[in-house]
Amino acid sequence: MYSYNDFDKNFVRQRVNEFRGQVQRRIDGVLTEEEFKPLRLQNGLYMQVHSYMIRIAIPYGTLSSKQIRQLALIAEKYDKGYGHFTTRQNIQYNWIKLSDVADLLDDLAEVDMHAIQTSGNCIRNITSDHFAGAAADEIEDPRPTAELLRQWSTGHPEYAFLPRKFKIAVSGSPNDRAAIAFHDIGICVVKNNNGETGYKIYIGGGQGRTPRIGRMLSKFIPKKQLLNYLDSVMHVYNRFGRRDNIYKARIKILVDELGINETRRQIYEHYDSIKNEVRQPSTDIAKFITDEFSPPDFSNVKKHDLEKDFIGSLLFKNWAETNLTPHRDPNHVIVSISLKKPGATPGDASVKQMRVLADLAEQYAYDELCVSHEQNIILPHVPKQHVIKIYNKLNEVDLATSNIGMVSDIISCPGMDYCKLATARSIPIAKQIATRFSDLKTERDIGPLKIKISGCINACGHHHIGHIGILGLDRGGVENYQITLGGDGTEDAHIGERTGPGFSADKLIEAIEAIINVYLNNRKNRNETFLNYYRRVGLSPFKLAIYQNKLSK
């Protein structure tokens, strides 16, 4: 993984010292809240319902054991003993005192971390595939590209005050695990007919009040031209993106208004004017970044038969079936660690849990972890001989839940419990759904099913791309939950279709049960997933079931 050089370290330290002075001027009353707001947003600090919240950048989700131990320490010193992992592969702390912020950032800097550009109208944290560097289907590890983009975009003067926030995701596989179609720019590593590696570029994807699937901008951009090309995209967005209306300011709206052909023409007009300029990194820098992501030495790991470890432990076998993924090396597996135990807050990890995760990465997994955009933790490289040890340690701290990709593996935003933008609660709804299906013991019979919940139209819970999506709204002072079906954030991207009128909180669980029962009672066989069944039959049988149920009560 990438290690900070002296420039990186000095840059972050200088930023902390600068912000320390700004915070003190706010505390002293020299700065008003209105004057302080743009300064704090540039450093990831929000004012939320109960207190300040700070969002820490975890570029492309990758962490070392040293870093996650420091995140645990920060939760212990400055918060209430836990952190919340987000759908941007970051971590948030929800109970921060303003007087502690600079010290917190100092502690982060000790382990090469910061909160820069995790908020504001800038290029946010570059996200990637949480199986990066380990996936068997990967063309190329996407993290060197993501790191290059992080360095290119951090502190860039032209990109600090964009019309609106800007999100980029990079995938190294044809099987999209980074939801690139729902980003302002989505980048996929591809090979052309000559066997050269480059990038397919998508533009104008996103969720929120106007969800859009990204449109293909270019089938192939050579590696050495990526920064020139993205400079051109940002130039056109900065020039033509709307600043008169916050709801019309994202690049997806610009693409809607110009059309993809005119958008492409404008971008290529600028690109053609600069493509001979030297904007790409030098060969030495590119090699240095790539070398930082060299894989561990897998050659000394012995073969191990996991099937033998299953003998006498059905619980371990069940966990392995949902939480292990094949690795590109046959003697390793990818371990997904669920932060979604039924009844727990999705994405939360306690100080104790984070320290155990650090120990496991250090002892058994080449000192590397990754945060997924689905709010779970990944150990990308685990020798098969260590899996049973990891499982037993996870069991001790309530992290051995066998539900990855299942009903209770719910994505949820913080909702009204923490977020001042929210119009409904998300966390209690997620807990109720997960607990309900855990009590019924039907989760394994249901099979793969992604439920995603947002507490407002901003869609931080990614409800548009849930197989079952739930959007909480305020209807005359009462929380009301709309349901969408058939969303998909993979390479077969779909935006979920709204079923109709929403449900009150006390009727929502019944509606979700009715939807799942339609599937269970009518699927062809157990191999037909919920999403495949929905695509076969459409919305009608689900609408009939939930609104008959609603009207009969």
C-alpha cells in the first residue's frame, strides 16, 4: 500500500497547523459560523444534529494495522468508543468537540491520514473495488490509478471550488464492485484490441434526487493520457456546470442539458488542445506509485484444505459460504468481515473490534485491510490455513456474522439519528429488518439480496441501487418510507423502480416481508435470485402483494 513521502507528510502537517489556527479563531469568536463553514468543510468537519462530525479520508478504502489502531484510539479519545464506516470507504466520528479537532487531526497525521477533501465542492475521496489487488477476475490492480488521481486532485486550485461535490471511482475488473456507473466519473481498466491497457470512462452517473446511470464517454483512453483527459472533463464542468441552483449543479445535470454527444465534443475540443502537453506523471513517479502496490509474496504459503476445517462446525462452514471469496492465488482467500450483526448499527465498529481487526491483519493477512462501500471490512489476502483462526477471533468480538450479500447485510446512512439533512430515521429501520429476518431464520433460504436505506433524498444509503431500496421522507411531520425494487450497482446497472405510495414505519416491515414472500413462493428454484426473479416478472406481483396488504389493514 502507498506510504507517504516527505512532501505528503509536510503537506498534511501544514494543513493541520493552518486549521488549528482557524478553529481557535472560531472558538474565540473572531470568525462567525458562516465564515468558518467553508474552512471546516475543506477539512472534513460538519455540524450535525448533536455535535460536530468529522469524516476521515481512507483513499480507495485501504488501511494498515497501524492506521486502524489509530482510528480506534481516536474513537476512544475523542468520540464515544466507536467509528462509523461509510459508503465512500471513509470513517466518520459523530461526537466531536470543536476544541479537540486539531489534536485529532494531529493524531491522524502520525499515521499518514487526514480529513482533507472529504467534504465541500471538490473532488472527494477516490473510491475503488474493495477486492483490489486480490480479485481473481482483475485485469489490473486499480489502486495505483486511484492513488495517482488522489495526488492529482488533492489541493488542485481549479478543483477546490467546483459547482458541486465530485466523486470518482476506479475498477480494475469487468465485474464492477465499485459502482462506477453511479459516479460523476467512473473509470474501468480495459484492454484494447492490441492488448494495451487503458481506461473506459463513464460520465454523469449519480444518485440523489435525480438518479442517473453514467453514460460512456470513451471506450479507450491510453494510460499516459488519463490526467490530460480528466483535466478536460473538469475544465468543461467548471466552465459550464451550473452554480445558480444547488440541485442542478452536478455534472449529471450538465450532461442531461448538453447531451452526451455535445458533452463529448466539448471535452475532446479541450483534450485535443492539451494532449501534447506533459501532464502525465514521469515514468519514475508512475513506477514508484505502482511499486507501492506490489502484492505480498504468496510463494511460501502451503496448500491447505479448508473443507477439513468445516468438519464439526456448521457455523464456520456457513460463515465461509457467505464471507469468503476466491483469491487470485489458489492458496489464499478474500475474507469479508460483516459490520452488520442483526440488531447492530450498520457500519459501526467499536474500539475493541477495530483493535482486533488490526491484530488479525497484522498476524494473518499481510498487514492490509480494506473498507468496502457496502460498509464492511475486507482482509484481501488471507492464507487458507489462517481462516479458522480469524473466524474464532472474530467470534469473540461479535464480528463473525455470516451474512455478506444477504438480507441483514443492509447499507444504511446515519439518518435522522445524526444527520441534520435527514427527513427520516434509517438506523432503526435497518435494525428492525435485520432482526426480523434473523428471528425468522429465513435468510439463507432467501439467498443473495441487497437492501439499502437512505434517510433523505440525497441517497447516501444508495437506495436507488438496492435490490430493495428504502427512502425515508417526511410526510406532514410523519416518517414515510418509499420502496423501490430492482436496483443494481454492478456492471449491469439499474435504478430501482418505485412501487408506489410509501409506508409508515410500523407498516414497512410487513411490506418488506410481503415482497420477499412473493419471491420465495414463486421463484423457479433456489438458484433463481431475488434480482433475477424481479427481472423476469417485473413490478406488478410485488405491488399487488404490498398494497393489498396495506389496504386490508
